[in-house]
Amino acid sequence: MLARVIKISLFLSLFLGVVFSAFVIATLYDLKGITSLENYKPPIISKILDINGKLISEFYAERRKIVSLNEISPYLIQATLATEDKRFNSHYGVDPIRILKALWVNLAALKKEQGGSTITIQLSKLIFLNHEKTLARKIIELWYAFQIESQYSKEEILTFYFNQINYGHGAYGIEAAANFFFNKKAKELNLAEAGLLAAIPKSPVYYSPIRYPENAMRRHRVVLLAMVDNGYIEEEEAFKSYRDFWLDFSKKTKNRQKLFNQDSVNRAPYFTEYIRAKLEKDLKKKNIYEKGINVYTTLNLDHQKNAQRFLWQELEKQNKINQINEKVLINNLNYSSLKSIAVLGSVFNSREMNLINAYFKKQAIKEYNSLTESLKTIFGHFNLEELVEITYLDPESNGKLNAVKKDVQGALISINPQNGYITAMVGGSPFSFHNQFNRAIDIKRQVGSTLKPFIYALAIEKNILTASTLLSDAPLIFDEYIPKNYDNLYRGKILVRDALKKSINVLAVDTLSKIGVEEARERLFEIFRLTSSKNQLERFPQDLTLALGTGVFSPLDLATAYAVLANNGKSVIPKTIRYITDNNGEIIKNYQEEYNTFSEKQLIEQETAFIIKNIIKEVFRPGGTAFLPELLQGFQHKDTSFGKTGTTSNWKDAWFVGANAYLATAVWVGYDDNRSLGRGRTGGKVSAPVWIKFEKEALKNKKPVPFLKPLNIVSKSICRNSGKLAGADCPAHLVYKEYYKPSLNPTKEDDSVKKQKLEEERFFNTFFRENDGDEEQGINSVFNQLESIEASVETSDVLSINNTNN
């Protein structure tokens, strides 16, 4: 019986052995070798670089930088060996003692407490295998481990391992981990830092010192004590380094919280995300996030830094102004006042103000008449809709008013008009998880008076007017449309130059009516680079309000259009990427070559562009809407720059767009929900200061470049009284230099003073004819005749009134 059992057992053992061997052979049959391990390239960080080669940001699936073993701290090597594989230098890929010990511990605990993996086995998992846990996978792990050990030295294996391991937070490889956690290179790590990093790979999330510091502390002690047990350090040294490290780590974490909370360096996040979309369209994602490409962009980090600083300062200032306004409202309004605002909303049929629907118009009038004078004064200082927008009634606060938090937004984009390079792009207040909308590119808002220079440019090209044409600023009616000036004033006769400088609405509309709306739209389509009919229809109104900037555009659109003026009327194509190289520096895509295939097109006559620039450079001079003496002081490019402010109705959008030979920059400030910035918050007050500060800093080391004057441009001395050539009789203070196209070269001399003298002579000669030169008697005769005329007029008026009453 016993012999039979033995035979059966031997047979089963042999059978199972054959089956297992067959299973192993089948499992290993189609596996690839590891001869290419030294050529194995793990995912590498791609770098986004500025125009000067400075790092803007990084793209990666795994943040990693490859280093050699001698570039790694000895402490880190010791800590890793002590913790992960203390017999690494003596085994052949598999540690039988470690496996048996792990098996014993796990059986005793009836669960998995320890693993038997060596560093070599871990490396085989990381490079060649997935994360499934099967018998076949264990067999393959061992096979790969033997293969690795047979072909590579221990130093090479360690090098592969340290460059492959995951340390959490997107940091793969020890160099990336050292930089992320301690802002150091791997070779600079001290004992405590090395011990902590060696503790993380067992579970990069669970042992993260950022997410779970208590877990990390426990694991850190285990690593340092393992180093003591293996004779690498003394026990006292381990405790001291541990104590000193954790006493100071909370401060380090607090100081580096911003770094810990972001995946990588990103000095221009709005720009980075903008080009990310372009790269993902043009390249395979694997190339972008794993191949370590270098993307050479047009951005200038010095420009970007200042653009962010000055724009964010202005946004913060605007938010503070709103906070003050809110306090004034809250201190002066009560529940009764809120009801008053609501009924006013009913009177004026304002949806925004219609908070309480129980009141009717008759009650509203009665309510308003009962308001105190102080409350009426408050209404006079604020736009009524704005009042309601920034306050609300808390239903659980017994009528208490609270302020609605509103953060103003803005955008700045700057383009080099000579080559179209975008050198700065800020899409809003500081970039965050909740604020990623790129307003420099994606908002479409009315642009106000910033469009007027192009309306006048088209009129000059059509020979409708010149810069010195006298226009009549007076009320006009166009098919039931009555344009109004911003200040509701009319100035009578005024030069085109001054009409544009003072941004007079009525005259811009009148000029557009002479050009023709459709013709103007066709020309503006090209200047603003709108090719699709849908875009053209959506962005340009088909009526005379176009002259007042009721079309909707982005800051990029406006910056591009002003770059055309700066480029002497030639087309400008905005660019962001110059070329891309692989990890070895070889060019894999050259956008610059593609740009060179685009031919420049003359969108605005060179002569017209020069004249318009010469007019709107006065925006920085006394009387100009951006004349800010304190800010302009020291701005050496003031006389070679030009620009235009823009403010939309109810102060919802504040614009300033300007340019010079170096940069065309657009600045917009407003709210995402299109609410008012507040009474009087114009482009000149809000956006122009940002533009001046940015340009002054960006161009501080550049020499001013005067506008390129076309050879056939004619300059003449003009008299402001008439817009004609200044004659001998024109007062000196009214004489100025004006520029003309040859076809509109003025030839008539100003004779207004001469005409005035002739009229005076004719008048006095008429009345003095009978007095033989007696001047005093002649004057008395004049006054006597005037008095008799006035008396007769008054008598006729009385008779007329009496007749009417009868």
C-alpha cells in the first residue's frame, strides 16, 4: 500500500513538474530579450522655452531627468539598499533568504506583510511588465531579473533603478524628486533628505510627506534605523538628523507650498496652455509628454513678468475701489432703501433692478419722492444698475445687506509688429484651478473708440478727408439713429486730427456714413484677420454703430490690428512657436519655415498708416485721453508711440491699445459677466496706466525709432482756424505741421484773418460814411442805430404776442 502511495506521489510530482515546466516554457517562449536596456528611454520632460532660451514651463507624463550614479548622494544609495535590498551586491537578481523570510512572516500573520522583491526584480517590473498579480507574471519577473543580472553590472542596474522609480507628485527618477521636494540636485541630498526619499517608493501616495506627513515620519524612522543596522551610520546620527529634519520641515513645507501645489514650473500659464492646444493638434501626444522635446517659443519672459505684475496690480487696485464702494453702499442703504431701488427698477423697466415684484409704477414714484436727499445723492454717484449688482439681501439676516464678492478681470497681449512674435500674454488674474479662461484670446467684447483710427484711415484712403479737414461737430440723425458724444457736448468746427484725439462719436459715425458700412466692413475683415463669413457677421455690426466700436473682438484681435499700423500698413500674423527640437537637439518641426511662406500684404496704404500714427500719438500729449504726466515721465518712447483708449457704455469695458516700432500691446479690464467697472472707470484711467508701465519697462534698453515717413508724404504748415496753409496773418500759436498724401496736398492759404478784417472795414465804412471821419460821432451813430433796431424788434414781438392772445 505504502509503495503504491509513493509511486502515485512520484507520478503526480513528475506530472506537476512537467506541467509546471511546460507552463514556464510557454510563458517565457515569446518574451523579448533585454539587450536594448541601455537604450531604454523612459518618458522625459519636454521643455517650453522663451525667445532667450529661458525655461517657461514643462510638459510631461512623468517628471524625470536622467542622471548617472555618481550624480546621486551616497546617503540615498545606502538608504535605498538598506531598505529595499541589503544583499543587492551579493545575489544574482533573486534573494532566496529574503523570499523565505517574507514567506515565514506572511504565513505567521496570515496576510502579506513583506515582499521578497529585490531591486533587480523591481526594475524588471517597472520597465517590462504591467501591474497584474499572477503566477505567470511572477515567473516572468524572475526571468527578466536573471537576464538583467547576466548582462549588466550592479552599478548599471542601480543607475537604471534610480532614474526609473516613482517618488510621487509626478516626480519620476531621483533627480526630479530631489528637485521637487528639496529644490536640490540628487547629489546634494543630506542624510535626512536621502532617508525620506528612500522611504517614499514603497507607496508614493501613502508615504508622501506632503499629503500624509505622519505616515512619512514612521517610514522615515524605519529607513534610518535600517541604515544603522547595516552599518552605514551611527544610531545617534540617525536620531539627530531625524529630529532636526522634522522640526524644520513644517517651515519648509509652508515656504514651498506653491511649488508643492503645482506639477511643474510654469512662468506663463495662460501662454503655456494656449500653445499646449497647438502642440497637441500638430504632434502626437507621446512626443509632447514623453520624448523630451524642446519647444522654442516667441515669448519673452522679461516682458511676461512685467505684464503680469502691472496688470495684476491694476486688478487689485480696481478690486479695492469696489470694496470701498460696497462699504459706502452697505453703510448708507437699509432694507427700505433696497425696496426703493427695486421700485426704481420697475419705473425704468430694468430687469437687473427688479428685485421685489410687489410694487407697481405708481407706488414706485411715491417711494422715490419720499427718499431722503442723502440717499438721492448716493444714487447720483453710482449707476443704479451697479448698485443692485454689488449688493444682495440675505433672507435670513432680517433685512441686512451684504456685499457680493466680485473680482475684476483683465488681459494683456503684446506682439512684435516686425515679425508677429507674441512676447507677452496674460489672460486674467493669477492662473488657478478655478481661473483658467484666457481672456487675451477668448473674450469677445465691444472695443469702443479703439476702432476709430481705422474708420478715419479708410476715409483718408478714399480721399474723403485729410487730417486737417474741418468737420462740423453738431447733432446728426441717420435713419432714426442719433449718435451722441460721450460728454454730450458739441464743439462746432473741429479738425479731423482733434476729432480723433478727442474721440468725438458723432464725427466718427458721420465719417463712416460717407465711406459706407459695407465697404468699411470688407476692409476691416482683412485688417482684423476675419476670414469666415460667420466670424464676420458675428463680430462686425452691419450699421453705423460700427464706428463706435460695437463690434466684438479679443485683445489679440486689437493688438494685431494696431501691429498692422506699426508695420506701416502691412499684414501681421501672430506667432507663438518658432521651432521644436527632439531630445538630441535635432529640429523636428520648423514653424519659422512655414511663416516664411506667408507673403506680406499691404492692408493699409503706407502713407495712410503714417498719417494715422502721427495723429493718435497725441493720445500721450496734453488733452489726450492717456495723458498721464507722472507715468509718462521717463518714457523715452512717448513720442514714437501711438494708441487709443476705448470705453464701452456704462463703463463695462476699459481698453487701451497702442504700439511703436517694437511692440503692439492691447490691455483690457472688465468683468466676466459684463457688469460695470464703476462710474468714470475709463480706458484712460484703468488700462492706459498698465500699458505705459509695461511698455516703459519692456523698452527701457531700446532706442526710440521714429515712424517711417514715406518718401511721397507731404508736410505743410497749417493754421488750426481753417485747416488750410498757414499764411502770414495766422497767429503763431495756431500754426502746426500736418502730413498729407500727394493727392490731397493743400494749396490754399488760410485767409480767415484777412476776411475778418475786410468784414470789419466794410462794417465801419458803412456807418462812418456820413460822419467825415469823426470816429466818436460815428460810433455813437452806430449805437443809436442798433438801439432803434432793438426797440423795433421788441415792439413787433409785443404786437405778435397780443395778436396771438386775441
